[in-house]
Amino acid sequence: MSGHRRTWFVVLPDTEAAAAVAAVWGTADCRALHHPSGRPWILGHWPDDQPVTAQAGAVALAVFGTSDTDTHHLRRHAAHVRDPYDAHTLAADLAGSFHLIATVHGTVTARGTLSGLRRLHLADVDGVPVLSDRADTLAAAAGLTPSTERLALRLAHPLPHPADTLPLWPGITPVPPHHTAELAPGRPARTRAHWHPPAPERPRPDAATALRHALHRAVAARTRDGGLVAADLSGGLDSTPLCFLAANGPADLLTVTIGSLDPHHDDAAWADRAARHLPGRRLVLPAEELPAMFADIDTPAPQGDEPFTWTRTRARDEAVARLLATHGARLRISGEGGDEILQALPAYLRTLLPRHPATAARHLRGHRARLRWTLPAALAALTDPRPYPAWLAHAADRLTHPAPPPTTQLLGWGTEPRLPPWATAHTADLVREQLTTLNDTEPSAPFAPLAPPAPLAPWHVQHQALHMLRHSASAMRQLIDATAHFGVPFTAPYLDDQVLDACLAADPATRGTPFAYKPLLTQALAPDLPADLLRRTGKGDFTPDTHQGLARHRPQLAALTEDSALARAGLIDPDALRRACLGLYPPHTPYAALDATLACEHWLRAHPHP
């Protein structure tokens, strides 16, 4: 089935030169949409039910992904479009996760999602500017070679903005997620910002109402076509509400609970409590019956346009996707993104302090008690005046230093990147040089780096939320790619634009209070869930599963170091990595650093270059 294959598309301008370039993708199994002029517009491979399209005269619209629109609604909108950007007023009215692409009197505009889950890239192919949702598709067409220097960046964790958006092929430019790209005859490609982070000022009751409305529409967009819909039921406050909202739709519900090896893990008990209130079928998958963490680590997954982040859980994710396919599920609803958007890191105190100093002082006391901060350390971090470029330059100089204290991370611009102990000095030099030469892109200019890197939002708390959310969306995008051939795609309502906007607009004390757990969500969905399920104040931790998986699969991990592509490129010390895998794992080195290294190893093996 076509829906079981990896999807991709390219978007061409309405020119004769672009029509000639279309032959690059003109294979028998390549689908095509055309401009009203008759020239090729969108080429690629996508499922039979994609996209939703409509045309009215010299205007054509295409929506790729999940939304609550249909051809009739799209055609009515197209009939009222007068200029290329009129077309995109539609996006604010649609729920779901989608690309919106328009061709209006010869000018093409396209946008993805704010989280970056659905993204766009630009490249020059034989002199023609081409957009695509996949960097590797553009790289193959343009004959580009991946960069060892760019791959070295991916060994740093967490990769800061804007380094985390750089494609591994120089010559490809990412379209910022909050921008609309434009391809117009006779003009260079350019972008225009269509969204700015909202000021975090909306009172909790208003914010909760907006969030409830957004989540209801987001889940309804997934269930509107009926069939069997699977939904993760971990028992946590992210996934559980989505199950209840999905149960209200026309689709049949299949909930999925994945166990842990940790006997003290309480997710299962909360999931059991929720399941008693839910209709439909349920799958309970004990950890012992699923692949362990790091299983099949010596067998790489199909590699896409960036290294697959969640290497340790890939075998488990594939096993669950295979099982859901046998049950006939058509998609799997995930709570991914909930942690990032439903709660705020303590940097919100910077925003709260000038508006409500007494409340900020009370919250600071709560965070200090919970996180064991000293008052001098907290005040120093809270009043650190450095702008984002200075913070980034400081972080670039400290790539191999011990991690800074939590106060610095949680009250500032975010977690400083660090290289793992097995990275070479050459890698540190490459990463440091790239971080110190990063530029930002002027919104109205043609894809030209002109300015020092700017934060994702002027407020520290909003920048941190967007940065974490885009990391989450990147990992989810890779997971969707890696499991596409099973035909049960993941979908993540918390990553939808309307949900993100509702949460970011909330007063920061609503999302970040130390005195309640995800209070914005619990107030928003109080009418939809049994009250006892909203009283949970934490979530399960799968660290013991990771420890046991690492111990079980040490031989396979060590085998990857025997003939390491990263070592041949001079990026890691294979002996140091082998010691980390076979002996005591280095203290203060997160497992995410090992994930990143293994992901880069597999990716480089799949994309060898001189």
C-alpha cells in the first residue's frame, strides 16, 4: 500500500525552467499536482488519501497531513483568495498538523507547523529554487554532499538554536517553522514571518478555555474519519486526556499501555484506573514481552535526512507499530510534546517578577525548596543579563566543561550544550567554530544569514519552551519516518499550532507554578475526565529500563565501535566509547548523549562520503 511507504514532496515555482527540472522526479510511481497553468507544482509520494486539494480559477490549494478541512471547504476558501498570502489565513481556522501550499496567479507560498514537525527546506536544483519537506530529497536532486562538520554538531547535546535547524547538507536552507516560504517568478526565494510568540499574559481561566477548545479540535481531527485509532495510555497527564477525547469521536478506540521493568513504576496503576472509564479495547504490553532498550542497536533503521534520535527505543517502537498494524489501527495518538508545552521551566520567574513581584518571590521559595537551590545561586541566575548571542558564545567555549548547576540552566536561556567524553578534540574544535559563527536569517530577506542568532522568543521561558518543543517534534518526525512502513503513523496533538499557541499565551505562573502539576491542563480538561485521574502529580521514569537494556546489549554496542565510521572521520575516540558501553557509564553524561552518538554512527554509515 502506498501509505506504508516513506512520504515526501517537492514544490516547484510556476516557470518553464521549473517544468524542465520536474523531470528529476518524473518516475512512474511519482504523484503530481499541477499549477492552474498546467506546469508541475507538487511532485512526490504520498498516501492515497493525501492531500486535500481545491482550485478556483488561477488559485489552487493543497493541505498535506491531518486537518479538519475537506475539498468543499477548501474550494470556498480558494474562491476568495486574492493574493498569495490570503491563502494562508486558512491555516488559523484549521485544526491538526499539516503543510499548507498555495499557488496564486503564478506565485507559490508554503508553510509547515510551528513545532517543526512538518517542516520545509529550500535548495537550488539546476538553477531553480525548490521546496521540500525532506532535506535528503533535495540533496539527491541537487547532487549535494553531507558535511562532516555539520554531523559533528549533532554529537553535542542538547544542540542549541539555531544550530539544531542546520541540514547536514550545506546548500540546503531550512525555512523557519514560523515563516511562510515564497517562490515567485523573477524573484529570489524568500520567507515572511506569519507568527510571533504570544506575550505570556492570558489569565488561567481564559487560557484553560482556549486549551480545551484546541485539544478537542486537535483530537477530533484525528478521529473524524472513523476506523480504529490507537492511543497511548501511559496513565500520565499527557496521554490519558487524549484517550478520553478520542473516545468521544466516531472512531473505535484501542488504548496501549507499555510496562516497565521497574517494580516501583506507577504508570500502570494509573493507566488501569483510567482504563476502567474508557470504552473500546486495550492492549497491555509488559516490558518483558517487548524488545529491551538498545535492542537491535547493531542493526540500523532506514536513515532519513537526519540521525534518528530515539535509538534506544527504536526496536520497541517498531514492535508496537507492527502489533498495532495487525489489530487494524490506522494511526497512533501520542502524548509527545505535553511535557514541553504544558509546564514552564522556572525561567518564567523572569517574566513574572516585574509584573507580580510578591507572587514571583513565593514561587521562587517553592522552587528553591523543591530543587534545593541556594538563594545566592538562584538570584545570580535569575538576574543574569546576558543576551542570547552572548549566552551562546559562552556555551561554545565550554563544550567540554562539566555541566553547569541546574539554577543556571532552568532560570536562563536553557541547557548549555556539552560534548560526550568520547568526542575528540577535533570534534570540539569543529563544533565550537560552528557555534561561534552562527547567524540568524532576516525574516524579509532571501534566505541570507545577516544577523547574530536571535532567541526563539524575547522571553526566556518562551524560548525554552519552543526550543524543547522543536527537539521533541524533530524526534517524533524521525520516529514517524522510521515506522512508516508499518502503516500506523504516530500523531501528536500537543504539537499542533493551536495547542502550542494556547499554552504559550497563558500567564507563566499558570504553567510553571511549583505548587501544582500541569495546572493549566487539569483546569482545561476537568469537564472531560474523572476528577481522580487529574490528581496525579508526577510521571513514571524509564531510567531502570535503560540501565538494564544497556547491560543486556553491551556486546552489540561495543561491536559498533570496532569499525566506527565516526572514528574514521576523527569525531570520536572508539576506545573511550567502548569503555562507556562496557564499563561504568560516565557520570554526569546523559543517556541522550549516547543516543546522539549512536544515531550519528548509523547515519554516517548510511551516507558515506569522502
